[in-house]
Amino acid sequence: MTEIYDLGIAGIRSGIADGDFTAREVAETFNARVSAAKPLNAFLVETPEHALAAADATDKARAAGETLGKMAGVPIGMKDLFCTQGVETTAASGILKGFVPQYESTVSANLFQAGAGMLGKLNLDQFAMGSSNETSAFGNVISPWRRNDGGNSDLTPGGSSGGSAAVVSGRIAPAATGTDTGGSIRQPAAFTGITGFKPTYGRCSRWGTIAFASSLDQAGPMAHDVRDCAIMLEAMAGFDAKDSTSLDLPVPDWEAALNSNLAGKKIGIPKEYRVENMPAEIDALWQKGIEMLKDAGAHIVDVSLPHTKYALPAYYIIAPAEASSNLSRYDGVRYGLRDLPDGAGLQDMYAATREAGFGPEVKRRIMIGTYVLSAGYYDAYYTQAQKVRTLISQDFDKAWKSCDLLLAPTAPSAAFGLGEKMDDPLAMYLNDVFTVPSSLAGLPAMSVPAGLDGKGLPLGLQIIGKALDEQSVFNAGLAIEERAGFVAKPEQWW
């Protein structure tokens, strides 16, 4: 018999519906897993009572014969970027330590309305700025994976949604919320052997989600497999009048329409994604993915996205610029940390609070952003980056004339060791080379686990789709999932 903690959303949902176990048993199982997983440092706050209350509500509803929600009885991890009413929310930053929102983010409210419970708030890169979960003010998240070469060095779970990736991969939660600004759902999913989905920009409300770069940030699900991601995204998505960028469109029934038969679909292979010095293992995995999609009935075509090489530079101008604006609200006046030296004036308090509360990577990005928005440099940097963003978006539009989807690696390597790249920000930023272009264009994209590298670590393949065509992305992901047969999971050492 499969253990409850090995079940995903669909398995838990059907088990409760069939009476194999109660929702309370599920919540108790995962609460115990959370309590035992402290060595991973994935949870910043544990909320076992929230999971139990939601479970009891599900059991009561089932006993009364009521229709259960899409996520009924499923306890999840909540990335600590989503404001949760009455539960501390810090974005893993010292400047927000002790902040307890009096309101609920739309995404978390939607999930709770669908019957989900919350196991706790998950660690992340501070303000979602990072690719390795090493910038948190509350310590690094450690991947549940280990290399099989005899070493037991701590590995990154990826970032910024590293806590989310770690708990889903380690079977500490059946699913978790993530946010993706330039790859922060997809890269951690690839590093930890799970599935992660970034929907079209505007599918999920940003209201109540602590902002990094407002024109890029998008919430999405992280789960065991494609079906679970489809179920969870249906619960998360929907129009929200409180978010001016929210799409006023109905939420499709993605789960019901899942179909791995890709006959008639054209899959584009962007030649610009064959970057210099690409590891042979990544290239081989990409070729394997091509063969899997062919086997599913798809026709493979070569496409060109000529402005790809400018995507990372443009992103690292636009995102820090928006961050410098968004983070100016943290001043020590209304909430969070306040550092008030003796005899200090208002400006001194601002400076002292931000110096003490923001970490080095956040400060770096604020300074870059402030510089590119400053008088004399705005047109030279920010305006040019926005023009490049338009060109990148147009590249995708042209590609869609000859294909329906794109296939690429998710990340240029498997997970690396904690500390290996922290001294080289540029090397860290290059982790986003395959994920940033679709973020700049606001397109749906997902990472599906497709194999292991030579040291036994997961590798992911990425599918990118047209705006609002999440269904095709899910279907291609399902085709890869069925053919890859990825069942590897980390051995419990914590």
C-alpha cells in the first residue's frame, strides 16, 4: 500500500472521497513530516492547526454528502511571499520580521476556499531575489537530494521557491505554492525532480503577494506531477478586481482536458537555446525530450528566437528597476523592522532600517535598479531594456507561426552545492538563461522531471506555450511525464 505521504493532490483527493482515509489522517501525517524536517530549514512558520482545521471541515462536508472542493483535504506549503491573515509573513527578509498581515492574499484565499489546508510558511530567497535559496535572512534551505558520488555536501534546492521545491520533493507536503519572476518555479522544480508551472501573466492574482518585479511576478503550483499542477492551478487562478493586471477570463478545466496525444502539434526547438559550453548531459536530455514528443505524435521544427542573448541583460535591468520602486515602501515607519539610532532623524531611520533589514543581494538589486532609473541613465538602460523586451516578445509571436509549443532545458545544470556560486553573482544569474525569455513575454511554461545526471541528481525539461494556452503546455508535459517514467525521489537523511 502506498504511504499517505507519497500521495499527491489527486491521490489524496480520491483516497478521501473513497473513504480509504480521512482528511484528518492526511493532515496528521504531513504535520508529523513537517515537524521531522527541520534540518532542511524549509519552513519559517509551522501551522499544524490550520491544516487540521481544514481537514476537519473536509471530513464534516464529506459526511454530510456535500460537494468537496478541488483541493479538499490536501494540506499544502505556502511560500512566504503570500500574505496569510494572522500568520507571520516575512518574504524571508529581516525587514519584515514580525509582520502579521490582517488580510489574506487572493491566491491563498482561493486555495483555502477550495478546501486546502496550510502546513506552514515556506522559506525562500529574500524577496524572491535569488536562484539558490541562499539569500534568506533565516538561513539556507537545503535540498533533500544528495549526490551519489559518496559526498554528502548540502545542495541547493534552487530559488527563489526553494522551500516549496524541497518540501514537495521530500514528501513533506503534497504540493506548494511558488512564484516565478524569471524562473523561480521552474528552476527549483528541475533541481528537485518535481513539476512546476508558471501560468500566463495575469492568470493568478498578485494581490496580497509581496512584490518583487510587478510586471513579471506570477504565482503557480509546484507538485508531484502534471495532473496535480493542473488541479492546483485551477484552484489558484481566476479574475480579481483588486489586481489591475488580473485577466478577466474564465478558468478552464485543465485537469479534465489532459491528453498526452500530441498528433498534429508542432514543437519548436529554439536554436539560440543551444548555449556555449552546454553540458553534454543537458544536451542529451534535450534530445531525449525531442524523441519523447515525436513518440507522442508531435512534429519537430527548428525555430529562431534571435533576441534571446539579450534576455538576461534586459531582465536584470527591468526586474531590479521594479524592485527598487516596490521595496521603497519598507522604511521602518508603518510595519516591520525599525532601526532608530539615538538622535536620528527621519532620513537616518530610513537608512539604518534598510541597512539592517535588507540582505546583500537585495541591496545589490536595489542599487542596480535605482541607478538604471536615475536621471541621465533611464533612457540609456531602462527604456532600452523595455524595447528589448518587446523584441523578445515579438520573437515568440513569430515562432508561433510555425509551431505550437517550444521545448528546451529548464536549467543549464543539475543542482549545485550551497556556497559554490555565492561569490559570483553573474554565474548565479546565468541559472535563469532558459527561463527568463518566457517570463519577459508573460508566457505559460512548465518544468517536468525527465532524467538524472551522472551523480544521480534530477534534470528537467521545459515546455513553453502561447499566451493563455496552458492546456497545450500541460498536455506536452504529460506526454514527457508518461514517457520519461521519472520515479526517483531523495532518500530520507534528515
